[in-house]
Amino acid sequence: MTMGTARRIYKNTLYLGTAEIVSKLLQFVIMLYAARLLSKGHFGKFNFALSLSLIAIVFADLGINSFLIREISRDRKLASKYFMNAFFVKIALAFITYFLIAAVLNIFNYPPDTKQIVYIIWIFAILSTFTELFYSVFRAFEMMQYDAFLKIFRMVLLTATGIYVLFSGYGIVAFSYTFVFVELAVVFVALLLALKKFIAIKPFFDFDFASSLLRGALPFGLALVFGSIYFYIGSVMLSKIRGD
């Protein structure tokens, strides 16, 4: 390993480690205030919505992001082709997750206000999977500083706006929408960074290529599915066993 390679690995690890620490600390702060300033029932609904969406969102990815890191790093000239086909596949999968969530909510007869919160958080989760798609491109090019910047940018903005909404007493619906609007801003910034340095947006779709992409991603996806269910199924089960 050359000194240049070692230095690059060190810098990228430092970027990602710093971003992860800052993000987790800010996430702790915002959830702490949410637990204190929302009613027990509303915080329960929000936790249920977040957990269900984070389980469902795995089905809108199915390992595509992890697969893209490996494939683009092998041939960076194909970055745009992989990105655009993955983008269209994710759109199709997003609709599937919507119907899965709608089915769960209707089968278990959740009330309308709970459904509203779930659908709002689902939009946030869908947007976040597209943010992760940009992360895959940055990581494939070994430019983790962009990944780190976006993670910190997201959590700083979310913490500031979320705490403002909570202290202003706007309630659970406005608090949920905060996640959506913040993620929209993150996706927009990520798009600008990607267009400037890494990819070109070309509206083409290759069905055979997309199919092979999905097949290659499935081994990654299966691990993510079981991991996501393991971590988040508890809140979903408690929503029916113990209520909001």
C-alpha cells in the first residue's frame, strides 16, 4: 500500500467517522426533545411511522446502493449509466413499498391520523433512499467528504427546524413534514454536487441492464431486509400490542 493510498483511506475514514458521530449526537438531541414535547400518543405514532417506513424502505433499495459502490468503483465511466438505471428502478420499487405500507395500515385497521403520519414519514424515507444513491456515487469515487458533508448538513438542518417546530407547538404533523422538507433540501444539494463532479443526467433506461443490476443487488438486499426487520419490528409490534 502506497502512502497516497493510506492517506486517502485515513481521510475518508475520518470524514465518515466524524459525520456519523455528529449525526448520531444530533439525532439523539432531536428525539429527546420530541419525546419530551410531544404527547405520549403522538410520539408513539411517530415512532411507529418511522419504524414501519424504515422497514419498507429496504424494499425500495434491495441492496442497489451497496451494489453500485462496487460496480462504479470498478469502472467509473459507467457511473451515469448505473445511476440512471438505479434511479428508475428505485422509482418503481417506491410504488411497491407504498402499496405494502397501505396494505399493512388497512389490514390492521390503523386510524386515519396514524395513517397520515405514516405516509408523511414514508415520503421522507423514499427521499432518503435517493440520497443514499448519491452517497453510493461519492463512495465509489472515494470522495467521502461529500457524503460526510451531506449527513452533517441534514442533521444540523433537521435538528434546528425540528426543535423550532416542537417548541412552537405546531404538533406531530408539522414535525413529520419537517423531515420531508429537510430531505428534499439534502437531495437537491446532493444532485448539484453529483452533477458538478461525478455524473451526467441522461434520461435513458435499459431494461436488461436494470434487470441485471437488480439481480446483482439482491444478495446485498437480503441482508438489509433481515437487518432492518430485526432492528425496527419491535416498534411496529408494540403499536398493536400496547397501542400508541
